[in-house]
Amino acid sequence: AAGSCRRRRLAPLNEDNGRFLLLAALIAAYLSAGATVFSALESPSEAAAQLRWNRTLHNFSRIFNISLPELRAFLRSYEAAMAAGIRVDALRPRWDFPGAFYFVGTVVSTIGFGMTTPATVAGKVFLIVYGLFGCAGTILFFNLFLERIISLLAFIMKACHERQLRRSGLLPPNFRRGPAMSGVGSLVGWKPSVYHVMLILGIFAVTLSCCASAMYTAVEGWNYVDSLYYCFVTFSTIGFGDLVSSQNAAYQNQGLYRFGNFIFILMGVCCIYSLFNVISIIIKQVLNWVLKKFECRCCPKCHKSSARLGRRNAITPGARLRRHNISVDADGQYDSDTEGRRLSGEMISMRELTASNKVSLAILQKQLSETANGYPRNVCINTRQNGFSAGVGALAIMNNRLAETSDSR
């Protein structure tokens, strides 16, 4: 049994690869389940609509004495005109400056409604180059927005936490943030919870969608459910294009409506992007919990290791913390992660950050609580680092700004 356990630990399928494969399997199952549900819901309606259309086509051909091939050729020409943006009812010009600005906004934000597409070869070639840099810059903007909204929420939640402590008598009335904070045990190591941030972002996203839906219902004439559907499809950058706002030739208070439409779409996309990244952390924690259930329990050594990690409240299942010599200007010298854990009453471990740069748990807790507590970031780490050691992208931002909550909380 011990040999089998050692072989399993030496296998190339580590926790990161296991999490990746498990997520791929869950996504495949999720896609299959969604395809099954939508097929069951929409397939009968599609078949009924096709039957009604065939009946209408044959009746029209018989009544007006037009052959079916000629009628189908005419309908193909109409479809081509519709794809080019030509409609029976009067619509606004597609490629005037406001229309072109609306188009490039949907390109760089990856919404891609599809109601306007370049028809010339030069336009298509320019779109490839334009979208390459535009989409990259917009994703960077979304990440910077995510970082700042999380910092703002952390500041507000920190102020609320201090207010609660003052009411309960755990903080002196004249307490101010700063170096004196290190002497207050109830604030050391405090970090904003990822669940609270997700709740706040969710409430804000719902409120924003409801307000935008009310505007679309009043101006576009859609029903409220269609307006909510449009808001989700647009804010999540899915962009089916079956409903597109601001497409009529004229509106009452048209300039004000276009400005409001732009603000709602911009704020909605940023907010939903931030919410998606917070939810991704929750999904990662669920994956970690599932992987922990498959941990090796075939020998006493594994049981002792699992119990020891469980007491450390580690997020990554099976992660093994290593000891390193570090120097912290503000907090003194720590020779092990056991001493470093005294920085916080909440023990946290993240395999993704510690595996690459081998930073001890004390440094990780200091970085995570920096935004909420305002600690100076004077840290000297005697390890080799590269530009990607702390991670990149939205998930790294969330790891650095929030306290990931383990399955034991």
C-alpha cells in the first residue's frame, strides 16, 4: 500500500493538472446538459415554425401563381439584403459615425452583435488588426477596473468592520488606521471575504440590469423579460444580436438615450466581468474540495499529512508548505511558516502562488491583507522570481486582493 501511495505521489498528474482535467470534465458535462435542455425546449418550437413557414410558402405560391424556385430566389436576395443591414422599415444608417462607433465598441468588448459587419475586403483586413489591439486593451481595462472595484469594496468593508468593532467595544473610539493597527489583535490579518464581495457585485449587477431594462422597455418598446434577456446577453459579452438597442432611425431625446445606453453597457460589462471572476474563485474552491475527497488515504502518513493540512486551513488539497528564511521589515524575522501564521487569525494557503516563488505563508497573508489593512509593503524575499511568479490575469488579481475561503469555513 505504501509503495502504491508513493507511486501515486510521483505521478505526473499533480493537483494543478487534476484540477484542470476535473474542470474540463465538468464543463463538458455542463455543455451536454445545457444542450439537452435547450434542445428539449426549443426543438418543438423550431419544427412547428418550419411547418408553418412551408405551409405559408406553398399557399403564397399557389395564390399568386409564382413558382417555388422563383419565390425562393427572391427570398435569398432578401436574406442577403438583410445581412447587409437593409430593412423594410427605416433604420438609422449603419456606417455613419455613431453607428461605426457602436460597431467598434461591440468589437473591442467582444460583444459582437453581428447586426453590422464590414462588407469590403479592406474593412475586413482592418478589423483583424484593429480587433487584435482593441480587444487586448479592453481586457486590460477590465482587469484594471476589477482591481479598483475590489480595492474600493475592501476599503468600504474594512470601514464597516471597524465600525462593528467600535460598537462592540473591541476598538478604542479614537482608533485610526496606520502603524498602530499592528497592535490591535482583532484587526490583524482581517481580509474581505470573497463571498461578501460576490454578494455585493451580484446585487449591483442585478440593480444595474433592472434599471437598464426599465429604460429599454420604455424606449425600445420591448417587454421587460426581453429587456432583461438583452441586458444579460450584452453585459456578459455573449451578444447574440437577436435584440439590439438604439437601432431605430429616431428616438425621443435620442442623444440622451444613446449616452445612457453607452453608460449602461460599459458599466454592465465591467460589473459582470468582475462578478464572473469572483464566481470563478468559488468554482475553483469547489474543485479543490472535490479533489480533496480523492486524496490518497491508503497509508498512515497520508492521513497525518491530510490532518496537518486540514488544521492549517489550506485551500489547495494536499499542498505541502515549505520552510524558508524571510525578512519582514514591519513584522520582524520569521524562520518558518508556523511563526508567520501568527500574523493572522485566519490561516490561508494558496498553492498557485507558493509553488512558483516559494514565498512563506506569512508573506502571502501580508500581501492579501495589504489592501484592507493598509500595511506597508516592505518585504525582502530571498528567492528567485520572474515576472509571472505572482500570476497574471484576473484570477491573480482576485488572489491578491481577497481572502480565498477554504472548505472548512
